[in-house]
Amino acid sequence: MRSKIPRKPVEYTVSVFKETAMPHYSEFENFSRVLKRDNPSHVQIEDISDGGVCWGSQPGHSRPSPQTMEWRDEWGVGWKDCDGEVFPVRPSVASIEDLDKAPIPDAKDSRRVCEIREIAGRLDRSSKVLCITHSYFIYEKAINILGPEEFLVSLVGSPERAGFLLDKILNFEMGFASQCLQFKPKHVNLCDDYGHQDRLAMSPQCWRQFFKPRLKRIIDFYRKAIGPDAVIGLHSCGHVMPILEDLVEIGLDILHPVQSRSNDLKELRRITSGRLTLAGAIDGQQILPFGSPADVRKEVFTKLDLLWENGGYLPMPEKTIGVSKENLDAMNQAIKDWSRQNVEKD
């Protein structure tokens, strides 16, 4: 017998579905929601930024020719090409006492922003934002200029001279930053590797004395100049657990690459929960270069389960050197699959 209870019209059912389905946000909006942990519609994979670096900051900028295997940059640092990878091999000066002999380039040289200008000129601002990257920031420039041992010893033995060098470098970086404002950037990356595999390169107290206030100075500069939409990230490889609270305190938005074999990720997530977006953490030391696609998939799911908190995590490889296309494809597919299973509701 046919039921006498009238069925609901199809139009009503469709209407309810449309009202309750989660929207699929644009990459701009979704990225913002990931940072704010505000119901993003999917795990972010697409990079919404495009940008460049200061001319002269990369060792290749001062390389006379591809055939030149050893050369000095404009800071006086000696570089060497070793089978396609470039390493600093000779400091600019021999000791902290010779610091006045180290060349300090002109930050106002118009060439500093040539790459930024070219990218800004062709950038589609409806789909991308301009990103400024400070590569080889103050710590990395300092250890290249003096050599790691001489510089680290100077932090204790000659703190005023060490501070003098860091201020010279920071003033250069601030000069570059000032030039970049004309192109209306929205994202900033500061690249300074403070960590070794299992510890900071210096004591946390030393880092707070010499680097925290200088990082805060440039972060505050960009916040004031760009406005509330500024997104500021720090790239620091290695162990950074002891300074996490400091990074939150000075207003950092994103920390990457969050190396999983150098940090306790569960504790790191607990400390930064709701306050700092983490990027990276897909093991680039063992699993991505040496694992199978199945290993990569498991790694992606494990890290997303651990670090995702309705956003607050951008899954990325810690590094891609030596990683096959097969494993990179497996990583991207696993991110999409986890997103469909755990985030996307439509």
C-alpha cells in the first residue's frame, strides 16, 4: 500500500543542501582562513604568493660566469661551487678586530629591487600577492662575513663589536625593505637558520639578546608599513624549540620548514597552538628522498592528523633536494585525499 504521507518536494531538499554545504573558498580566502583557523574549505596546497629577493643577496648574483668555481660577493665573502651546490668557504675578514675592513654594500642601489620590480610588473594581483624574501638574513650574513666560529665566539667575547656588525647588516636589510614598499607587498619571508639538528646554534639567552630585538624591529616595520594584512614568515631550519614563545611574542605568522627530526612536533604544536601557523614538517631527510610513495602517504596523513587544527598548518616538504617527482606527486595527492576526508564537507 502506498504511504499517505506526502513526500517533500525535490526543490526543498535541494535548497536545504545548498544552505548547509560548505562553500569552496578562493585560494586567497582559504589561505587567510588557514592562518586564522577559521573553517577553511580545504587544506591549502596552492601557493598564493610570488616574489623575489634582494639583488646581491644570493651568491650567484656576484658570480662572474657559470664557469667560475670560486669568487667573492659584494660583502667580501668567498664562495665555491661544489658539484652544482654553492657554499661559503672564505670569510670576508679574519677576525672581529678587522670588522671595519669588511665591505658593506649600498642598500639604496636601485639594482636591489630589480627582481621585485620585474615580478610586481607582471603579477596578477587578483590571484597572487607579492612576497619579499630576505635571504641570508642577519645571522647567516654575519657567520659568512666572519666565519661561524669567529662570529659565535664574538657574541661572548666581543658583544659590542658583534652587535655593531648585526646592526650594519640589519640597516642594510631595512634599506632594502624600504625600497620594496613601493611595490605593495603583502607577504614577507625572513630566512635565517638558527638551528642545528638537535640544538640552537647558540644559547637561547644569547639569541634573545642579539637576534630577537632585531627580528622584532623589521617585523614591526613591515606591520606598520603594510598594515594588518601583512603575513610574515620565518624560515629557520633545525631545532627551534627553545625560542618558540619568543617567535610568537614578536608577531611572527608562519614558521617553516619545521623539521620533524629536529623538533618534538607534538610539543611544538602544543606550545604554538592557536598562535602560530606551522609550514613544512613532511620529512625531507628520510621519507621523501628515500621512502616509497606509500611511506610518503602515511607521513602526510600522520603530520596532518598531528598539526592541523582547523587550519594553522601548511603541509609542505622540509626540502626537495634529492626527492623524486613520484614522491612529490604522492605527497600532493595524499594532501588532497586527507583534505577530502577530513575538511571538505561538500
